[in-house]
Amino acid sequence: MRYYLDSIGCRLNQAEMEALARRLLAAGHAIVDRPEAAERVLLNTCAVTAEAAREARKRSRRFHRLSPGAEIVLTGCYATLEPEALATLPGVGRVVANARKEDLIALLDPAAAEDPPAYELEPAMRLQRGAGGGHTRAFVKVQDGCDKRCSFCVTTLARGAGRSRPLEAVVDEVEALSRAGYREAVLTGVHLGSYGQDLGRRAGLSELIAALLARTAIPRLRLSSLEPWDIPDGFFALWEDRRLLPHLHLPLQAGCDRTLARMARGVSTAEFRALAARARAAIPDLNLTTDLIAGFPGETEADFEAGLNFVREIGFGHLHVFPYSERPGTAAARMPGRVPVPERKDRARRLIALGETLAAATHARFLGREAEVLWERGDRAPGAGRRQRWTGYTEGYLPVSLDSRQALANQISRVRLVAATAEGLRGRLLAEPEIAGSAGRLSSPLGSRFPARDRCRG
């Protein structure tokens, strides 16, 4: 069959859709890039905000308009929490809760129900990367669910208790992705820092990262998001291997201790400040990014101003900002002191404006320096000629663009950073880019430190 796959929300949702695409390709199905060409449409939904839920309904209706004969299959967090609301949408044939997501392939194609080992999926991985144009990074799900109870978070209700994939399965998947030509793997999970705790692995995530660095040839390994309280002593020593990229996304959510306490975040501003200092001391050129919620119940203007000052003090490289959204079933939804919606949106705008200032300062800090960029996308450059405008990311996840006639997709090249704005950096090629498929060897001086391993995850 012809499938169209789409995802809303977190990188974990994206990782799940990427893994499902590989399974479908391996079973002989086709993945199309337009819903109107599909016989079956799959959407992995999100419920983290009311806007994400609205977007799921909007996309489902749009898919039905574009392909009225296709069956629409909805899964994910919103499909888990409000299946009845989605089942009545036009064209929806099935609503599959997160608890049954592992069985989704069996529901769609019983003949492909058995989960093949990673090495059997390698041809599908290669095909998937080659078809998408931008498939240079792979999101690898290593963990699902969460045992924490942040007062605003609906994900625990939708995803259940924390559970980890076996270490060997993750290592095998990342090595298979590397052999298939992926240049970067991003480890993902609902609560990534809890990896391995349910398996009795005391070192948990540290052990997994060390195994991936030692036993796979993936040129670049990145972490998606880590809660501040999950980072043990000695964790930052892992960055001595420079394939582990200097970018940490540490969700703060609020820069005020009163608000953090109501959020049940389990961290104070003083603890976060000390953690950021330790990370920056250990990891050269670290890009530290975060999530923030504006207008949480009980947040006064003084609380918000204190939070602004703390965010400015830490100097994040990027802010991912949400106005607070009541989610049924969470403790925060029952709290008094609701901030009016217009005020939440205004505070979010002020945080976004601060984020643009901080991003511009972060980009300017790297101006004139060299970086290695993994190129992900090429579009026609403005003006005449056959030049393309290539966009990609540095080791620290800073966006870079340049114009070139060379085919740079899925290649790592060394550039000089020659211009900076709040949106990103402009680069100039310094050397021939790495040839994709070179078994993990980098063309830059970094490459000689990390040769390809003999053996064969975000």
C-alpha cells in the first residue's frame, strides 16, 4: 500500500514514525510524500497543549479532503487521551492508543508483524534516507513513559510508566543507521535521563552513551532533552569523545523558584545555575537551550520578571516558549490563580523576544570561527545560476546556510562562519566536504581521532 506518515509534537513522536516507516518499507509498502497520493494516512498526535490537539483535528480533516478514499489512522498522546473525539472525524478508520502503538505494524499488515532485527532493516533505512532528501539525522527512541509528576504535564497520563529499550537493541539500531548512511543519531525519550532504571542498570544513560561511542561508527551523536535533575556526577566527561555533540537541551520551564515549586519540577534556580556552570566548564562551546512556560497558574508579574532576569543571566542559545495551556487531568489544571489568556500570550511574546536577543548573541559569539556542518537541505538560491542555498547544523546545533554549486546533502564539511543574525549563521566552505557513506570517518582533523569501529541509538 501507499502510506503517508505525519507527526505532531516531540522528537519521540518523530522517532516512532521514522521507525514505522522503515518497517513498512521493509514489508514492501511505499512511503509517499503527499497525502493525496496515499491509500492510508498515519498521524502521530500530540496533547501537550490545546493547540497541539487542535492541530491534530485540523490535519486529519485536511488529509480527508486531499485523499477522501484513504483510511486515516490516528495514534499518539491525543489519540490516547480523547479517542472518542477523534474517531468521529471524517475518514478516520482507526484510533490506536499509545499502549497499542507497538502493535501498530501488526494492525496495519499482519504479515509484517514480527519485529525484524536492525540488520534486516538496513536496506529500508537506506531507502528511507535516500528518498527524503533531508534524512541526514535519525531520531532513535530509547525510552518511553515517565514516572515523574510535573503538575502541568499530561504526557505521563498518555504514555504511562517509564520503560527502556535493551541497550543491545539500541546499539544495533544506531550501527545499522550508520551503515545505511546516516551521519547523526539523536537519542530520544519521554524521560531520557531515566534510561535503564527499569532495567536495573545503575549507570543508565551514561552506560548507553559510552556503548554507542565505543561500538558504533556514527559520526555524530546528539541527545534530545534531559531533565536537570537527571545528570549524575561525572556525566559531562562523556563529551571527551567529540562525536558526542556540544548541545544540551535542559528544560527549565520557569526561572522563578515559586513557580518551579508549583510546577513540581524538583529543581531550584540555584541548582540550575550551578548545573549550567558545570556543563559549560566541561564542554567547550556548549550550546545550552531550554523550554519555558509563560503564565503558569499563580505566576505574578514579579515572578515573571524574575524569570526573565534568570533566563537572561543563564544566556541560553535558544528558547522554546509555550503559553500555559490547561490540560485535563493534571494537577495544574485545578490550581487557583489562573493567568488570563491574553496575559499568558503577552508574556510568551516577551520571552520569545528575549530568546531572539539571546540567539543573536550566541550566533555572534561564533562569528569568524570554524565549524563542522551537516548539510540537510538544498533549495534554489536567489538570483541566476545553478547555485543552491544549503542549510544545516553545526556540532552545537546552530543553523548555518551558504550558497554553493556543490551537492552537499548529507555531507559534513568544514566552514568559516562569516555572518550572524538571530535566525542563524552564514558560512563559507573551507575544504572539500566529507563523502557520505565513508563508514564514519570525518575529513576534518577530528576524524583521525575516531576511526570506524569493526562492530556493528534519541
